Amino acid sequence: VAKDLGLQLPALSESGVRLVSESRTQYFALHGRTGHLVTAERIDREQLCESVQQCVLRCELIMDGEM
């Protein structure tokens, strides 16, 4: 995420970055030292999507301040 936004890691952590998802469970997180988007929770496709053929988990990255 840091690389895609063209930010250095200190700037990423200082900008108040938050990940928001539609579900109550937060499945993704930002790794503090690398800036990578990582899974924060075990993702069980059968439980989440049951009989749906295409399973999609959406999340938004919100940054405070200016870029």
C-alpha cells in the first residue's frame, strides 16, 4: 500500500490510515513495518459465501490529512 501510494513508511503511519470493511470482522490489516496489506483473520470461504460462486471481500483504505 505504501509503495502504491508513493509514500514512505513513516508518512503512512503518521497519516492516520484505517482499513474499513462491510463486515464486523476485520479480515485485513496494514503491516506496520512493511506497509503491506495482510490478512488479519482466518478467511473461511465456505462460511462467508456458502453457495455463492464468486466470493468478494471489500474493504476501504481511509487516510486522514492530505496526500
